[in-house]
Amino acid sequence: MSVINDLSTDQRVHKHCTLLTELGYDVMLIGRSTSSSMPLDQRNYRTHRMWLPFEKGPLFYASYNIALFFQLLFRKADLLFSNDLDTLLPYFLVSRLKGKKLIYDSHEFFTEVPELVSRPSVQRIWKRLEGWILPKLEHALTVNQSIAALYKKQYGIEMKVLRNIPKARQLQRAKSTKEDLHLPDGKIIILQGSGINVDRGAEEAVLAMKEVKDATLLILGSGDVINQLKSMVAENNLTEKVIFKGRMPYEEMMAHTRLADLGLTLDKDTNINYRFSLPNKLFDYIHAGIPVLASDLVEVAAIVREHEIGDVVESVEPTILAAKINEMLQSPKVETWKQNCINARLVLNWEKESEMLRNLIAEIDG
């Protein structure tokens, strides 16, 4: 199995590797090493980080795919498992050369991510690659029904849906305290993620803090707007109301999340990929037992409303967002939302969700 990241924070892929190990596979997860890579925790499967001469740009993608091709070509494997379009070409070629089964997991509607939409010439290259390979795939997964429908419409391919939901955990009082984690007293609003990027509502959340009362915004993770957010905090004198913490291991991240009073998921409907997104943080908030404030996107809003775990805001304009945050932090529904999160975990958990993947592996093995 391979991903293009450094393996340290990808919980979806970690769960897949663990499940395959439980099913009797000897799993090797291949990623890359970067200048900012964190040490990997103990795992029950093997990992390999490739060193590459480049860390971004066309030369990075070329070097990654060439190195991955030779890794796959010269390793013994009964099953190949590719994650996202940026790893698929070497897998497809090796699966054909060696006659091995291939599973493809698309974590998003790849060719419509903002980074490609803003560069149409690069986007065309990825679309050609996707259009050549995807119709030939026998086993393909994606993260929600809306994105599966888009792939069906575009390529006629039937993708199975496997949402990125955490494992069931017994909800306990957080072992860590605010003092342990150097967090302030008072209400905490959290925005977490490994992709805190443009058009995901982070800028509006920061500006909303000018009008939010008696609360602190904790931005937890990384992304391409972090430096811009830090500048906005300084320019608007919000250093006492907004805290930044970078990427950290999953359990450490969840220790912070469990101490929050409200979780934000604020992606904007600026492109197809965001419109139909179902971000990991939504399920992390549910499993942490904290109410959710979400933007009105199809998949996210449906879960918030169905399970009654928080509220949906029609616009993430800062003034509107601030008013909704103030309302929710003081709402008499808070305890009901928290209890509904606990109830939702009984159905929204990896143990139930992964039955589809278990059945797929059994079908391939059979």
C-alpha cells in the first residue's frame, strides 16, 4: 500500500493497513520522508519512507512515481492498494505487468481540488491519467456517496463507499487537562485538520473571534493558510483569542479535541470537491463527544441534521459565524448535542463501516 504523504497522520490508510493485517496480510506501507517528518509510532505492519531529491512541484511527482514503480516492481506482493490518483500510475502498470489484483481508494474527487482547478494545464494532465486508468479498474473505493456518483457519471465506474470514520472508543473523561495541554480556561472552539487550506473557513473563523465572547479558538494542524491566519491574528489583535498548534499524533490531537466545547467544519462551496466533502474532523468531533457547527454542504450537513449533533450555518461570513458560535456556546441544547454524539458513535464507527472492505478482501481472496 502507498500514499504520497509521510505516513505520520493518515488515519484512513492506517486503519486499512491494520484491517489487512488482521485478515492475515503482511502489509508494507510506502510513503516518503520530508524535512518536517515526525517519527512514526509503533505499528503492527511494516512501513517504508522513500527519500526523494525534491519535496514539491513537477519534479517531486515525477521522482515519487518513478521510485514507487521500482519499489512495487521488485517487491513480492499478492495485493496492491493505491491511495489517490497521485500514486495510481505505478500501481496500475505493475498490476498489469505482474498480473496482481489492485484496489484503488480515492480520498476525494482528485481532479477538482482547488490546487488543480487554479492550474488548468496541470489539471488536464491529471484528468487524462484518470480517464485512461479508472474505467479499467475492477475494485475502487471512495469516501462518500456524492463523490461515488460523480465518478459514476464521469467514467461509468461503480465505486464502493467507505467513509473515514474513527474506531469505536469508550468515551471517558479526558486523561489530559487544559493545564496539561497548556490551554486556557474558559470555552474552547476547535478547528482541526491536516489540510487547513484556502476556502475551508479558517480565515472567517479567525475574524469571527473579534465578536465571539469568552472563548478561545484553537487551530490544530497544518495547511497552506496557516501563515496567513497567523498574520490575521496579529493584525486584528487576536493573540489572546486564537491559539495555533501544529500537526501531532492522532491520540494527542484527540486529547485536545475532547477538551473543546465546539468543533468547526466550515468548508465553502467553491468547488466540486469541497461541495461534496466529508472531512475526517466531523467524525473526530463526534467521537470526542463535542457539538459541531458545520457549513451547509451536502454530506456534512446531512450527518449533523440526521444525528442532531449541532447546527448548520448558512454562511461562514464572520459576523454570521460569530453570532452562531455565541448562540451555540450558550444554548440549552449543548448537553443534548453531546449525548447525541455519543449515540451517533454507535453507528458511525470503523468497526461497522469497514465491513464493506472486509467483504471486498474476502471476494478478492476467494
